[in-house]
Amino acid sequence: MRTAYRVETVRTAERALMARLPEGTLMARAAAGLAAACADLLRGGRSRRVVLLVGSGDNGGDALYAGARLARRGAGVTAVPLSPDRAHPGGLAALRAAGGRVAAPDEAATALARADLVVDGITGIGGRGGLRPEAAELARRVHAAGTPVVAVDLPSGVDPDTGEVRGEAVRATLTVTFGTHKPGLLVDPAAEHAGEVRLVDIGLGPELPATPDLAALEPADVAELLPRPTGESDKYRRGVIGIAAGSPRYPGAAVLAVGGALHGGAGAVRYAGPADAAVIARYPETLVSAGLPHQAGRVQAWVVGPGIGDDPQARERVADVLDADVPVLVDADGLRGLDPERIRARTAPTVLTPHAGEAAALLGTARDQVEAARLTAVRELAERFGAVALLKGSTTLVADPAGGPVRVNPTGTPWLATAGSGDVLSGLIGALLATGLTPLDAASTGAYLHGLAGSHAPTPPSASTVTEALPAVWRALLDHRTP
């Protein structure tokens, strides 16, 4: 798994490592990795003018020492310290000794206009609460110029621990981060500012705790979690998932949820609801029932909510599913008016899969607040409802009520913001629950597969084509191939 740690944890690990190393070793390692990344971006260009935006902390020092390395390689390097009297003295001396130039803050506009590459060393992981006015103005100028930007450790102006962005922030082409990823590099809206992220090993790993703050599944992790039938398997041993979705107005939600479930690894799918004719017409292998969910037969997990509407019959179906003593996934219409105490009282686990608007309603807050602080929102949802919470969006996050690392989904495409996509995801996760995966693993594995299928479906994808792409990405992962 790719892991991320909060700044306080990183700082503690750095202090422990620095105590055993000669002074300046960590900064030298960081500067070497940063300079190499910058050189890669400059390679092949006829001009190699680099501007360093230098803050007063170690982040600025990393930029200066990297600039010195680039100057020794023949680049024209100009440093613009935002507070000249507080810039890293050793870094300034190294840059000047290598032939670099140090400009006054009022020369920044001229330098930036001529730059082929900008290195953002303003705040990095030390920044909190947004950029100061002079730094915000520089960020605006850089963005307007369209010059490639390399951020040092983290784009300045984003919160390293939460991924929040308050006001102006640097938008990087590439972020070179040191020792470990920081949460803000993986969580939107900050992740949108990071561009490509390159991790430079500075020897911090042994000093970091075993449990990170965030974790992102990688292909090998997903392949290990995917259910595989054995020679003794039958359709019931492989798990049976129940789907309570759809309505006369929205029969397609039922069809899509069932389609996601059929490609989710379960041995059989039972459907209960008024869209039984539409479901059996599209997927004749489904076991259908028009009655209440508990009348459909035995299942190992339930999915309830997609397209059921909000009439009394819909509420009855949700209540009926919540009474079942099996894992339950609640999505879409099933989330309306959901009582936290009702969910906490269940004896079996529950998974909630809201988008930002539904999460805002569950938390009693505004949608824009959820979108601005996604990490905070998903943790609060999990804690309040005592359920695994999957917050859908540009960065899909999964939090466990027991705590531990929040899972960040690394796959997907903006094209997945299409009608019915969430219905497919619900069925897929529900099927993984029925096969016996833990709620956290089922939710994060389902999100990974769904995002991967969205990226490999014909563009622009629809919910149906995403469903059809699932078998190929599933098989590729099982075969340890890159889909």
C-alpha cells in the first residue's frame, strides 16, 4: 500500500533520523532528489532558466540547495526570497557559489516572465491557513504564466494534513515529496494542486510508525483481496448478495446495481423489488422476487437504496433490510433521513456510500463544506453512524468506525461522474461483502475496481460500459497484469 502520514508524525521521524546523521544530511538528500526531478523536466529544452520561490523555512532551503545543483549543471537559476533576511543562509551561500543569482522580491515578476521552470519552495508542509498576500500574488502570477512548476514536498497553500485549500494555492506540474506521502497529496482539493507526485527516499521509513494516517491500495493489494473460487465452490459457498433497488420510476437503478453485483465475485444475486421484470430481462441469471427483501431468500449481504424513491414503500424496504443480521450497504435514496442510532444498533456491519450532497445531509452541514474538507467529513460519518463510510467524489475516501488509516482510492476518472455509476459501485461492493471481505476491504476494493473499469471503458463511458469493463480489469488483476 502507498501510505501517508501527518506532519507531526513526519517531523518526529525526521528528528529521530537527524539525531543519528551528520548535520545537513537530510536536506542534502532532499535537494538531490529535487534537483534530479527538475533536471528531468528541463531536459531537451533550448533554454534552462529556473526561478526559485523561496520561503523562510527548510522548504526554502531544499529549493536553494537544489538550485545550486542545477546551476552547477549549467542552468540559469534565480532565487526570489519572500523574506530575504529569513531565507536559509547556507542555501543562499551555496546558490551564489554555484553561479546562481538572488533577486529582490520586487524583481519576481520579471524573473517569472522569463522562467522555463518554477520551483515552489514557499511553505511546503509547514504552511497552515492559506498563503500570505505576497505569496498568494506569486501563486497567481505563476498560474497565469502557465510555466511548469515543481513543488517542494507539497504545493504551498494547501493543508498537508487535511487536503483543504483556503484561498490561493500553488498549482504544481510535479510535486517532489520527501520520506513519505502527506495526506494532502492524496486528498482533494489539495491533490488537484499537486500534479504528478514523486516520492524521494531520504531514509525516513524505519522511523515512521507502522500505522499510517492514510493508505491507498495498489494492484498487488487488490489482487490479494479479490475472491477466488476453489474446486469445492458452488454458487452458495461463493456468497449470495441481495439487491433491494429500483422502482417503477427508476428501474434502471436496479439493473445497474445487479450488473455491478454479478461482476463482483458473488456466486448468486437475489433481487427484491418492483423492477423485477427489467432485471430478469437484462440478467436472466438473477433470482428475482417482487416482495419485501426478507422474502427473497437467504443472502450473505444486502444492498439497499439505489433508485428506490422516497415513498412509504421505499422506507419499508430500507427498514426491512436493516433488520437483517447480515452486512448491509446503504446508498442513494436509502440514505435519506437515516438515523445514526438505528445504524449503530445493528448487530451486523453497515457500509454507507454517499456522495458529497448526501454526506452533507447526513452530517447536517453544507455540501461545499464536505467538499472542502473531505477527510474530516468521511471520518465524522464513520464515527457518527458506527459504519464504514465511503465518500464518493474526485477522491473517494473510505473510513472505518474503529479508526485506523483512511483508505484513499487511487483509481478513477472524472468521466465516472455519470448517471448510474454509483448504482454499479453499490452492487459491486455488496457482492464483495457477500464473499466475506471485511466492510473496509470490500468498500476500498470495490472503489478500486470501479475506478479502473471507468478508466478502461470506451470514452465517454456510461454506467453500462463501466459494468462491461469490470471482468477485464478483474482478470488482469488476478493475473498480476497491469490493466
